[in-house]
Amino acid sequence: MSDLFSPFMLGNTRLANRIVMAPMTRSRAPEDIATEQIALYYAQRATAGLIITEGTPISREGQGYLFNPGIFSPAQIAGWKLTTDSVHSVGGKIFAQLWHVGRVSHTSLQKNGAAPVSSTATPAANSSAFAYDEQGKPGFVPASAPRALSTDEVGRVVEDFAQAAANAREAGFDGVELHGANGYLLEQFLNPKVNDRQDRYGAQTLENRLRFVFEVVDAVCARIGADRVGIRLSPYGQLSDMPLYPEIDETYTALCAGLAQRGIAYVHVMDQTNFFFNADDAEAKADAIKNLLRTCRQTLGDTPLILAGDLTLARAQARVDEGLIDLPAFGQPYIANPDLVARLKHGWPLAKPDRDTYYGGSAEGYIDYPPYQPA
């Protein structure tokens, strides 16, 4: 049995344990700059082997949520530096999740009210951005109609990712995770039912659909080193109007093979099989995620694999012992349990988070959850 609470080498980064804090949008940056409160939030949770931050936009164009700390301006780099210094001061490791939402944005978030950009001009149906409504109040609003990036513009976005990675290193992050999940820009190129382009990034061939993702990965690896680069994927996910398609297994097998060849630090899979199975059909859900992980594991070889989504300690331990994953990631449990590693290790009860305080607001429901006090 592998010990989840023993050190693990992730690329050249030594983690104190295998427990990962998954990225979660919390919208606590009123000026889109990481604050002292954000630094405290992450420092409180720094006993995780690895913290992956909330998605941090690589550019204003890539933003889909208000009050998210970006990584594209000097002030934002300085803001994140306080967070990384705080996490490192208590022995933690932290990667920045680099984020471009593509078409899942709103004109009120874009410079001069421009349309969001994507692989396509087709809007993301039944999808929302956290932006300003017609009265100028923050809230969830339908995503605006996008425009398709020109072929030349795609190269500019690749450079935006690379520059954001360099900014993250300047801010003191140990590495970066590319957000290729949940229907955001990278996946908008991968999915042939969304990508309707006719250029070399179009859906006519698998190579074309993978091209943008691999160009981003290669540019970021060239800028900061492959051992500091991870990527998050959500195969079979349907968030933000991502329809399923017949070539999905072929797509992610080829993607994982290419990522393995590049020697990146890890691949992070977000389990979204709960969208396909009744909550009571636990066996079918378990079989589906195991089959997915077996495919990823076989293709990735020695590249570390992280799994997030509806994990308990028992399920996490089982997946590691089965050789399906290397590290389990926990999201919502970290909201109310800053000392989650200790609670899992000692079998202490988990506190329940207040869902009304997930997005926006003040310190309440953010940095006021206490560590467990044994009787």
C-alpha cells in the first residue's frame, strides 16, 4: 500500500505528501489582484503536498469571472508574490493554474466591450460568465457570442500562455497548470463539434485539433521547463456546452501520448462521470472512471497522474494502490478544512462548507474556518 502522507517527487519538485488541493474559483480579488486575504487563504492550506491555485487569467481577454486574480500585469505578479512567499514560508508548494476561458466570457469583461474569442463563432449554449448584468451589478449572466480567432491570432494566444507562465515564475510559483478542462479555450479547439475552423487548427484531422494544445504546452515548457508544467483535462466532460463525440477516446489517447513525450510534470484529470450516471449507480460510475484512468495510465507511462472529483480518502487510497493514479486531489473539502491533510491522516471529522460563501464576499466562509481541535 502506498502511503498518501509520505513525500512524492513531482518532476523536480519534492512534495511533502501526495494530497493535492484542487483549483477552485473563489472570486475574492476585487481589483483582479491577489490580496493579503488570498495569501492567508492559501497559507492556511499549505500542508497539502501541492496547492493548485484558482484559475488565474492569462490576459484580460481570457477572463470569464469577475474578481479573479490574473497573472498578466505587474500589479498582479506582485499580488501573487505575497501568496507564494506565504505558502513557501510554511513549507508548501504551489502551482498557478493558467486560464483562458475562450467563449465562456461576457462583453462586460472584455476590453471596450469586445466579443470573447474562441475556436468558433458559435455561442456556448446554456453557459454563464460571472460578469456585470445590464444594471451593472455582478452576477452570473449568459456567455456572450464569441468571434473565432484568426490563424495569426492563435499564435498570439500561445505567446500569452508562455508569458503568463514566465510571470508565474517571477511571482514565485513552483510551476503552472494549463487549464485544458471544463469547456474552456483549449478544449474548444479539441472538440470537433465545437471547433468548426477551416485552417490548420480546424477539426478536419486529429493532428489539427491537437495542434493548439501542443503549441501552448511546447511554448510554456520552453519558457519555464517541462518539469514545472502540468495540464488539467476533463475527458467526457460536458460543461460549457461541450458535446460528446465519437472520437473522444482517440483524441485523449493521442493527447496523453504527446504529453508523455514532452516529459511534463503531470496530467490532472477531472472526473466528470457523475454527469452520466444516476447518483445511486455507484458501481457504473466507478467502472467508467477506472476505464478512463487505465487508458490514461497506459498512455502516459511514467508521467504522474492526478485525479480530482468526488474523492474520499478510501477512494483515493484505492486508486493509488490500483496503480491508476499517483496523487488524489480534493476541492470542496479544502474550503472548510484548511487542515485537511491532518484530518484525513488522523480520521478526524470533516467540517461542511457554506455554499452561500463560495463566490465573492469577505473573510466569512473563506479564511475563518478553524483547524480541528481534538477533545
